[in-house]
Amino acid sequence: MSKFKGKKSKKKAEPEVPKKRNTILKRKQERQLKKKLKKEGKKQFIESKSKKKEKIEEEEAKKAVIEKEKAKKKERLKKKKENKAKKLEKEQSEQRKNRLLEDNKDEEKEIKRLEKLLGMKRRKSKNLPKSFLDDGLDYLFGSTTGDVAYDGLGSDLEDMGEFEEGGSNAEESGEDGMENASDNDQFDDMMEAQDDSEGEEEISGEEDENEDFDDQNVEDEGEESDYDDGNDPEQSDDENEASENDDENKSDNDGVWEDIYGRKRAKDGSIIGSEGGGVGGGGGKYIPPALRKAAGADKKKDLERLKKQLKGNLNRLAESNMHSIAAQIENMYRQNSRNDMNETIFSLITEAIVSPVNTPERLVTEYAMLIAIMHANVGSEVGAHFIEEFNKLFFQYYRTANLNEDTSKELDNIMVMLAYIFNFRIIDSKYIFELLSLLIESFKPKDIELILVCLRTAGFVIRKADPLAMKNLILEIQNKASTCASSDSRVQFMLDVLLAVKNNNVNKIPNYDPSHFEHLKKILKTFIREGNFVSEMKIGLKDLENADTLGGWWIVGSYYAGNLVGSAEGSREPGGGREPGGDNKEEFSAKLLELARKMRMNTDSRRKIFCIIMSAEDYLDATEKLLKLGTKNQTERDVMFVLLDSSVQEKTYNPFYAHLAVKLSGIERKYRLANQFCIWDKIKLTADMKDSQLENLGKYISHMVREKSQSIAVLRTVHFAEMNKPNVKLLRQVIFDVLLNEKEEDIRLIFEVVSKNPKLNMFREGFKLFLRHFILKKKKHLDKSLDFNKVEERVKLAEFYLTTASLKL
């Protein structure tokens, strides 16, 4: 115990060192010092920063000033360069003008010198010489009338026997002025004389030149005197005409005058008789002006000149110069006889396209387009003439050809031309169908080839023009092909093309490219004068065959001996002289007419459509009868109005009207558009409809949507922001019919069409809002018989497909 106690005492004995502690005052002083130091440091830091900023701003200001000065210097330099460039350009342009003026003066001097050498100073007129018109070269100066002033050529070819204003022309008796051998010899002699004496004449040889030209003129006068002696028969004709004109002038001085019928009368008005009974003589016999002109002029020479001019135009015909050439030919129609023009153009076109080998299709389309332009601008008799002549030419080759072994392509080329005449809507599809049915009856190898050519060229246009006739034609060809040998490759290929036309599948026809024709058809309107159009002539094959005996009713003012529409004899014969689809009055029962009156069918067309629909056996029969009415005068709108109004007025919904509307919309696009407009008009009148009418309208619209005849976007006329009860009922009816009666794949197709169109954003948002607010949230107001779980699933599907276009894969 003592040990432990001793240790404890040692610990207690150690002295404790006291720790130094700062007093409170010292601590305060230290804190104050620290604060002062911090404040001073902050001040110094801020001052240094501000100084740096000032330095930087000063440097930037200096740089900006320097840059501005540099920019000003650059602008000054640019202006100086531009001014120098402008001055140089002005100087260069002035120099060019001076050079051109000097060159023009030199050229004028050279032209005058050559005119003196060639003796071309006697012609006063500055118009284009007749030699250019005769040779068909007038298009070089953009004229077909010779009215273009051309000083360089205005005085040429006069002394060479081509043109002389004052009297008769001796050299005109040759074949053509520029083609006359004697003229060419004289011209060559003069050019040789020019080459021999060129150096002397440039200095001072004007007097010698004049003497030479006087000698040349003397020779020309000698030649003229030889012709005057009676060596030139054509010159004598011209002299006779001149003498007749002189006699007429003398008779005018005596008081004799000529009436509108070509008879000479005295002062008192009495007819003066003549012994000879000449062209313009009296005697009471009337001679038409055309015959008088033909008696005094050489018709063959005029036709040759006309043919040269037209051939030059047709040889240059292309899409690029179609407008100018069409204008020139139209001007020639005004100056010449239309019959001469039609016959000459037809002969030139047949020479170009009717050959033993295939003619390029592009050439045929351009010729057909030219005929369509003349048909619209000049008159329908132009197109009628070409149709008649090509029809005659076709059967002329067809009767003489060996239809079993013929390998030439004349008939094929004519068939292509006829098909393109139809494609440009000059003639109706009736002619093409009758021509094809005639070929089907024969159905020999050449007939099969011609049918194939026609289907390749105009098959899709025929299908669009008359679908029902096309359907009958297809059945007729298939029945005829079934009797032939199955190993015949021509028949099989023709059936493949026919199937492609039937299914509207362009890609299945080999080497078929309608792009050029479609382009020409689009630009055709730009070549037709304002107010004119291509009038389609509803001519049949029988009409053309009987045109020589009965006449042509399709030509205005033409003689026609057949039975016209509305005549007593025409009503007895079923189709004698009638146009297809004519307005033949049908007789309906008094009950149908009374029912139409009660249904407020207030026009004749609506009453007729209503009676046709109600008296039809089924919707197919009604479709056939309604299509015969055509689509002129907006008949399709009346048809769709009657269908929709009758469907809405029924006590219970009748799907007959909807099926008929779908069928018509599938055949012709005009019916589809008319149906859409009628639905929009009805939707605007929903506030005045009864519940049964709203139900019928909703089922009609849902049927259109489910059959893909109309899009669901047909409801876009409904204002979703201002919904009323009738619109809510209508939309619920349409939505339930579409969502519950269709498969999921069909729902996807219905709503994806709307999602892809960026213009329907507002409609999509409003439709989705209606689905959520008026269908999903208001279960109590819905019919209890509906399967709401299925409705909810289909609504979600519809919302998903409505937004698929905005999703990123």
C-alpha cells in the first residue's frame, strides 16, 4: 500500500504551467484589423479590374476606329474601280457602235454596188418577192403573205424574170423563176463579168456598168417580144385577162356596170347580152366567182405553190415551233380554199405516216395535235374532213390486204393516227368501239394486230370515256379468243394487254410511255384561241360509211338526208341518225311522278333521275340507266342529291341508295366529288333534321367511309368547337358504325389516310377531342346494348392511327 501511495504523491508534486490566453480587447482589435485588410484588398481588386476594363475598352475603340478607316478606304477603292470599269464599258460600247455603224455603211455600199452589177434597181416595192412564196421559203422571214419588208431582197429577181409590177412578165411562163435554166445562165454570166471587172469597177467603172446593164435590158426586152409574138401560152392568157380588164374599164366609162351576179347592166339597169358569153359576160347566166377565178388562173400552179409552202411547214413541225406553224397554217386557211387546204394537208400527212414500216409515234402525235388545233381554231369541218378521209383510207387498205399473211404496216400506222385523233377528243369513243367490234368479227391475224395497236395507243382513254362499253368489248374479245387456238402467241399477248387496260395497270404493257402524249394534251390549251375549244364529234362508223349518200349531219350547214332526232321517222327506227345518249323522253307511271312531286324533286332532271332510280330492278340496273344520262350540265350533282335526299327521307335506313352511290363513284370521279358536296350540304342542315333522318344520314356516311368511297375527312365541315346535339348524334352514329363493324386492319387504313395529310391537323385534334369527351367520358349517355370494352379498345386504336404520321420510327 505504501508503494502505491508514494506514486500518487509524485504526481501531485509536479507543477502545472499556466497557458497564455488573449484578452477580449486584443481579439476585437485583431478582428478590426482583419476587416480593414479585407476592405482594402477588395478596393484594390476592384480598382485593378476597372483599370483593366478601361484599357480593354480603349484598345477596342482604337481597333474599331482603325477598322472603320480601312473599310472607308476599301469602299473608296471599290468606287474608283467601278467608275473606271464603267468608263471603260462606255468607251467600249461607243467604239462598238461606231464600228457597227461603219460596217453597216460599208455593207450598204457593197449591196448598192452588187445591185448595180446585177441590175436590181428597177423594183420599187420593198415587200418579199413572189419567188419566195412560190418556193415555200417565206417562213424564213416569219410570213406566209409576202408582206414582210426586206430591202435587200425587195428589188431582186425582177429583171431575171421573176416579178414585175407594171405589166406582163415574160419569164413567168417557165416552171419557176429561180429554177429556169435560161435565168440561171444569165445569172452565171453576170457573176463572171463581175469577177472579171471587179478591180476596175471599184475605182471608177460606173458608166461601163450602166452600159452593160442597158445591153442586158435590151436582151430581156427582146425575149419579152419573142414571147409576145405568141410563143408563150401562159403569157397570152395573162394578156387576155389584161385586155378584158381594159374592156371593163372602157364599159365603165360608157355607164355599164356589173351586178353582184356577174351580169353587165346598162345605165337604166337592163341586162346587156354578149355574143361570146365569156367569163364575166351577161346573158342572164350566173357564173360563181370561184369558177370565174378557176377559168382565168392556173389551178395546178396554185396548188403546187400551196403544197410547197405546207410541206415546208409540216417538215419543220415539232413541239417547240407548234405555235408559230399552227398560226401560219391558220393564216393560210384564210387566204386559200378550205377544201384545197384540207386535201393538201391530208396528202402530205399520209405521205409522211403511211409507209410499209412503223412510223415513229411521236411524229403521229404531233400531226394529230396540229389537226386538233386547226379543228378548234379554224372550224369543226377541218377535223371532220380528216376523220372521213382517214376512215376511207383505212378501209381502202383493209379490203385489199391479205389479213392472214400481211406484214406491211400501212394499216397499223393509220390505226395509230385514228387512235390519237380520238385521244385528242376530236371524235367520240363510239367510232372506236364500232371499228374494234368490226375487227373482232373478222378476228384474223391482221385484225388481232390492229386491235392490239388500238388498245396500246388508246386503251386507257377508251376505258375512261365509256366504262360500260369497254366492259362489253372485253367480254366480246374474250369470247372470240376462247374459240381460237390457245397456242397463238398474238392472241395471248393481246389478252395480256387487255387485262392490263381492264385493271388500269400501265406497267404491265411493255414499251408503253404515255408521258409525251399527256404533256402535249396539257399544252394543247395554250395553242387554242380564247373562246375556242376542241368540240367532240359523236360520229359512228355507219355515219361515215353513209356520208356520201346521206350527207354529214355533224358539219354545220351540210346536207343530210337521214332521219334526225325528233322526226317522226326517226322515232320509229331505233337509232336511225340519233346520237348516243340522246335525251329520249321515257314514260313513267303517274304514281312515280306524284311521289317525285311529294319528295320535292322540283326540276325535270331530278324528277327523271328519281323515276329511274325507283323503277330500277336493282342498283346495277339503276347504275346503267343513270350513266346513259351522261355528266353534261352537272347531271351528276342532281343524281347524288336525289340519292342522298331519298336515303334520308326513308322511314328506316335502306342501303340501296348507298350501294348505288358507291358504284357510280367507282366508275366516274365526278360522281364522287358530287357525293362529297351533297354530304357537306346535308351536314349543314342537321339542326332541322329529325332523329330518324340523322340516323339514316349517319349510316349513309359510314357506308361511304367503310366502302372507301369517301374519306373520314368528309366530316371536317363539322365544327368541333361548337357542338350541338344533332351533330353529336350524327358523329356518334358514324363512329360506332365504323369502329364496331370493321376489322382492325380496315380501321388502320381509314384513319391513316387522314393522319398523312398535314392540312387536316385541326380536324385530327377535334376528332380526338370528340372521341375522348363525348364517347369515353360519357358512358351513361351511350346505348347499353353496346360493348363498351370493345368501343374503348377501338377508340384507342383510332387515336393511335390518327397520330402515326407524327411518330418517328
